[in-house]
Amino acid sequence: MVTSRWAAEPARASSPRRRGAVLERAILDATLEQLGEVGWKGLTMEGVAAGAQTGKAALYRRWPSKTDLVADALRSGLPRVETAPDLGSVREDLLTLCLQVRRIMFSAPGAALRAVIHECDQMQAERFQDVIVGGVVKPTVGLLREVVVRGIERGEVRPDAANGYVFDAIPAMMMYRSKVCASEWSDQELEEMIDQLMLPLLRPHGR
């Protein structure tokens, strides 16, 4: 009996009961990990609970559905580019920003997001619209605006190029390639997009 009691105590110490924010973070992390491994269609609440080492009831107390859980996991886990590159050239700034966005898309939360983008049907995709737009598109557009405005101040970019159509071009192209073509951008393709699409859009007239 003594041996059994001492054997049980280390087991309890190695698996303390988690509550509140600690448990929620474990669940969200497990959701992102499983999305990257099995995709949206393969993800189950049971699998997430097992990955987080908790009961399924702990998930349903916080999130009524898989969609709600995934939306929160993506919202809380996606990294962000905090500042716009400032390398003295609009070309280098745009290219660096695109590389940073691509790195986010290939991070663990980015892999989870791509699983959702690739596999969701139209109705499901609408549920994640705010997450995708708010977590990826809008921040990227804001940084593009900074790069373009800085280019205008240096005389590299014509003033009327600071408009929504130009700011939407890079996010639209990158999302199109990921969603419709199910492929990603190589370094060369990013450079070609900047040189053949963006710079002609931005260049002052007559140059």
C-alpha cells in the first residue's frame, strides 16, 4: 500500500489540474497544432481535448462549436507584423513586407489558417471572414499604406497611387494564390509580383 501511495503522488504532481487562462491557452494551442496536422475536416473536439489533456466538457463550456473554437484559436495565435519596413526603397520595403507576411502564413498558426482557407466551404468561410480580414488583411493593408506614403514623400511613388485598389493588390494576390491555386509564393515569385505589378502601379507618370 505504501508503494502504491508514493507511486500515485508523482503522477498527480506531473499533471496538475489547470484552470482559467492556463487551461484555455492549452486548448487553443492544441487546436492550432491539430489544425496544422489533420486540417479543418479532420479536427474534432475530442481530438483537441485529448491534445490539451482535458475533458471535452471543458471545451464546450467555453466554445459551443468547433467553428467558435477555431476562430478564437486563430484570433489569439496569429503573429503580426508590427511595423512597416523602412529600408530606403519602396521596392525593398514591399518585398520585405511580403516576406514577413509569407513567414506568418508558414508559422504554426498560419498553417492552421491555411487549412481553414483551403478546406472550408463558402458558409464556413464566412464565419472566419472577420478573423482573416482582421488578423491578416487589414494589418497588411495598413503597413502597405505606410510604405506607399513614405515612397510618395521620397518621390518614388506618384501621389494618386495611395488608394484602396493599390493597397488591396498584394493581399488579394497572396490570398488568391493560397485559396484558389492552393500554392504559395516563392522568393522569385514575390520579386516578380513587386517588379511587374506593384512598381508599375506606383511609379510616377512618365518614368
